[in-house]
Amino acid sequence: MSQNKAIFYHAGCAVCVDAEQRLAHSLDPARYDVEVVHLGEQPGRLREAEQAGVKSVPALLIDGQPLHINFGAALADLR
């Protein structure tokens, strides 16, 4: 079985860290190659997240579709 890419975008807040621990790390590693992107530490990736349809963090981009998990912060607030 081939691996699909999943990207978990977050900003380091408590909501984001909780979602990362509960969701991003529970994806089957045989099915998904999970990359965690802390937008507070990697602001250069904000545009990438926006272009993928991410509106707020935490969010999981899986199979090319953004899944907004809970509202921690709007991407505009991270600029």
C-alpha cells in the first residue's frame, strides 16, 4: 500500500498541541506520511496552507482536503 501525504498545520497553542497529539499522531503510518508544520515557527508556509484551503489552525490537510479540527487561530491572525 502506498503512503499518502498528510500535513498538520498548527500555531503552537494548547488547542493545536492537543489536536496534534490526539489526531495527527493517530493516523496509520502505513497509510499516511504525516508532516507537522508549526506556522509560528515556519511563517513562510502560511501561503502554502492558504492555497490548500486552510482557514484556521489546527487543521489537517489529508488527501488534498483541509479538515478544520477546532478553532485555535485564523491564518490571518498569524501574519
